[in-house]
Amino acid sequence: MVGKLAIYAFIGGVALAIIFGIYQAYTIEKTPTDIFFATNTGGIIAWLLVIIGVIVGILAVMGKGTITKAEVPGFLTAGIALLVMYAVFGTLGGAVPYLIGSLLSGISLSLAFFMAPAVGLLALKATWDIGKSV
């Protein structure tokens, strides 16, 4: 049962992050002064993505999630790449051609909200496991 929750939380979190990232891009292009994640509703959605990311991270740390022990290094690498992706696209959003820069910026921001807690928790567990075996 918990394994299925982890699968649904991960897939749902990624799907929600992409959907709200696209909406973020739409609001950047429509009204640059009223960006979605800067509104109250956007803040609630950002917290929802963070909470889902924490759930995914906790379940993965407990060994009940979709991320097995063998997949942790790959997940951490991919998660760090996603977080770096936002750092790059967040600053280049205006320099990239119309809509594409906003789309890359919005989706990478919402994926960063979702992935950061899971990556952080798994990184702590990996560090603990390395220190424990020394």
C-alpha cells in the first residue's frame, strides 16, 4: 500500500509540477508583473509541491518508495541537474526567444519546488550511510 502511495505521489508530483510550470510560463508571458508563483494561490501550490516532494523523499528514505538503494545515486544526480536547470533557465528566461524561455523557466521552477525536498532528504540519507560505514 505504501509503495503504491509513493508511486502515485511521484507521478502526481511530476505531473502537477509540469502543469503548474506551464501555467507559470503563461502568466509570465501575459502579465510579467503578476507571475503565478508570486500570488497567494501560487504560493499555496508551491507549498503543495514541496509537501508532495517531502512525502516522496520520506518514503524513499524509508525504502518504501519508487527509488531503490541502487537508484539513489542516479536520482540525486538527476535531481541536482533539475535544480541547476532552474538556476540557468530562471536567469535566462528573458534572453531565450518568446514563450520558450518562459516555458523552460516555469517548468524548471515548479520541478525544483517538487524535487528539492526529495533530493535533500535522500542526500542526507546517503551522507548518513557513508558516514555510518566508515
